[in-house]
Amino acid sequence: TMALTKYFYTSRVFSFIATILRDFFLNAKLTLIMLVLECCSISISI
């Protein structure tokens, strides 16, 4: 049972880290897109 608990705990931690990384990359991608759009609108207005 100890090995099973360890495995369960490890998988929980991995899924938690994966979720954080996914959210981080999604936010980074959105930020990048917003920056590009902002740069495009600035260059158009000039």
C-alpha cells in the first residue's frame, strides 16, 4: 500500500505541475498575441 500511496501522490503532483505549466504557457501565448496586436495597431496608426 505504501508504494501505491507514493504513486498516487506522485501522479497528483505531476498533474498539478502540468496544469500550472499549461496555464502559464496559455497566458504567455495570450500575452504575446496581445503584444503583437498592439504593435500592429501602433504601426498602422503611425
